[in-house]
Amino acid sequence: ITENNTIYLNGKLIDPLKLTESVAAEIKDEPEKIVILEADKNVLHGKVIRVMDLLKKGGAERIAIATQPTEKK
């Protein structure tokens, strides 16, 4: 999820209304596949949770949240 709330799936821009069905198609042969959710630090938590809900509706059972290490000062 980019800073302006654009969603990409495997590097491809995706319509949020089609995220659930697209995820379902991606994991249909591997339902145990880990889906990694990466969001810009400026994306609101509520948006991230909504996307996680859509991923779950698409059948994603294992969702990991990618993080960036904090910069040391």
C-alpha cells in the first residue's frame, strides 16, 4: 500500500474492489502461502486493517506484515 493508498499485488497496480478475488486466484494452488503486506509508514492503520480483511476474505490464512528497520541516530 503506497502513501497515496494505491494497492499493488505482486508489483502490479490493482483495483481495491478486485483485491479479494485477485488474492484468491494467486493462492488457490497454495492456500498455505504467506501473503506479505507492506505499507508505507504514512498509511493509516485503519487502511492496513481493511486490506488485511480483504486478504482474509480472499482466502489468505497467513499474512505477514513487512517492516522497515528504524534508522539509528
